[in-house]
Amino acid sequence: MISLSSHVLDTTSGKPASALPLTLTFPDGTTAEGKTDDDGRCKTWGDVSFTAGTYQLRFHCEAYLLAQHGDSFYPFVDITFVMTEDGGHYHVPLLISPFGFSSYRGS
């Protein structure tokens, strides 16, 4: 079984980025919407099943960065990644600031 979660951390403030919208694009082009909770985490994508393939997570960060820091170089951040049948749980964190970001495969 494949599962997916994400976590957005604001590296400028050192706090989770809450209420940040995300769009997940599936290999077939369909999408699901999510939003980070108070701890900056997104674990629910509605009633979906994950299969092997290439996915994209779009983090809609501009409004959050403008509200928190008054500036944003990034209107959004796209992370494209591959999930495999035997990959288990995928965790895609985003570390964000007004002028930089980083991501990795978490656990």
C-alpha cells in the first residue's frame, strides 16, 4: 500500500506553515487538494488510491509568505517525484522562506 504525507516548515520563523494550500497531481493528470494543518502537516487527500507513477505536489506558498514576511520570490513550489508499488509511505517535506526552499524524501 502506498501512502503520502507532507510537512511545510517556515525556516525564517522556525515554525510550521499552517493553512498552506497544496495541489497533488496524479500520473493520469487528475488532481486532489489539500491544506496544511496547525502543525504544517498534510496527510489527507480525500478518497484516493495511490498507484506507482510520477506525481507532483504544488505548494501554493505566495499568500503565506506575503502574510508572514511581506515578501515572496515564489508564487508556488512544484516538487515532482516517483512513487513505486513497493515504496510504502512517502513523506515530502518542504522547508520554505521568502527567498529559498528545500525538500527531501522524509520518513
